[in-house]
Amino acid sequence: MEHVTQLPPLPDRAADSHKGDFGHLLAVGGALGMSGALGLVGRAAGRCGAGLVSLACPQPSQPIVATLVPEALTIPLPARADGRIDPDRAADFLLRSPGKWTVLAAGPGWGQADDPFTDSSVALMERLASQIGGPTVIDADGLNLLAASGRVNADPWPRLVLTPHPGEMARLLGTSTKKVQSDREAAAAEAVARFARGRSEPEDVPVIVLKGHRTIVTDGRRCYVNATGNSGMATGGSGDVLTGMIAALLAQGMERFDAAVLGVHLHGLAGDLAAEDLGPRSLIAPDLIDHLPAAMRRAEQHKT
């Protein structure tokens, strides 16, 4: 496997651009009690340059999400009694929606429940990914639902980016977190092989982002080991920020491996800048978003 060290550049932005030039991201999740996760995705995506962001969540969460991310469009979805998305009714609602989305991000704050909910949720993610036809980022409960459904070895979804932490990776692979952490590169490569099922077409091969100290990005041919970041980022919501960042870079036309590599680098760099200002112990996920502009300015300087 080729080990990559060079960072890809940020996408260009022409002077006469309009918001339609930078993609339209649909993020789905945000169950009642976890609406902040979807809010972090939306805020990070906006900070990373997505042209339009739509946030779809259960109807009881919609006012909260709209308040957290006033610049985003919000889509209230049919809800179960427990405040989670009703995936069967939500499918009918979203699939007839006129939204012209280009990238899907699914999972943050989605929630978990009974087996019918698991199967219907994975079916909804699959149908949305198929309808949108662009890249799909799956994180958090999206990964847990995927593991619980047993569809890891199903026909591959095209253009996937999966962003598990070690525990989620262990569930996807049916192993222990300890084993994942004992050889992180091997675990990430195994996840690529399982989801691709031996297929070599680039669109059938997922990009895996194994989060943690020295986050790994691989598509089975290339591997990048991130050098930015610090212990202050080990806090709730940090992964949701990364999901929004990678999805935003994809919305701007970056190739999946490059978007994941640049996303994890900028995510860690924003964390390092936040830790310099606040100390790692006091760092919380919104601080990463607040320090993204400075991190991206550094990336722009490196580009030139």
C-alpha cells in the first residue's frame, strides 16, 4: 500500500461563483435529545465552504436544529414516539422531495432501537444514497445501524466514505476494539475489503477514516496517517464536526480520498489551534468549528 504524505489543496473558488457551484449537502439524523449532533454537522459544513446545507431530522428536533444552524435549510421528518426518525414514512417524504442534493451525510444523532428500525433505517440510507448519486458519508449511529443490520457484506454502495472510531470499527468487523487498536492500518484495510467485496472499480471501493490518535485514511491502495490533533479532541461531538467537514469538501467536488485526507488534517489542525487558545482540557466540539477559518487560511497559504 502506498503511504501518502502530501496534502491535497483546498478547492478553488472563482470570483464569480455562486452558492450552487459548491454543492448541496443533505445531512440526516438529529433525533430528539441528539439534535446537537446534526447541528454540529451543519455548522462545520458551512464553515468548510459547502454552498447549501439541508438538515433533515425528526419533526420535534427541527426547531432546535434550525436555531443551531440558522443558515441551513431544515427538513422536518415524520417521527416515532421516541423522537427518532420514522424511517419508513421519512423515505416516502424525502424521496419525493424536490431537493437537488449532491452529497449525503447520514448517522449523527440518528439513534438506535429495535430490529425493524435498524433494517428500515439502513434501507432509507441506501435509497437516499442511490437517489442522490453522489458521495455518501456514514458516521456514528449510521455505522452502528449498518453493523447491526448485517449489510457490511452486501452489494457495495457506490462512493462511500465511512468514518468509524475504534469501537464502531470493531462492530463493523465483528471483532474487539483492542484488536482494532493493535493494528489500525490492517483494520482499516480489512474494512475496505469487506465493503468492496473484492471489487476493484474505484466507485465501489469505500474510503475508510479510522478516527483516533493518528487518524488513518485509506482506500486500500493508498494510506494517509494524520499528524495533527491532540487529546482535547477526545470529546463528544468532535466526530460530528469531521463528518460535516468531509461532506462539505466532497460537495465542492473533491475526490473522496483527498477530501478525507484534507478533512482530517484540517480537523486536527483546528483542534491544535483551539488547544493553544483554550488548553486541551477545556476544548469542546464547537471550538473546532470556531478555529476552522484559521486552519483553512493556513491551508490556503500552503497551497500558494
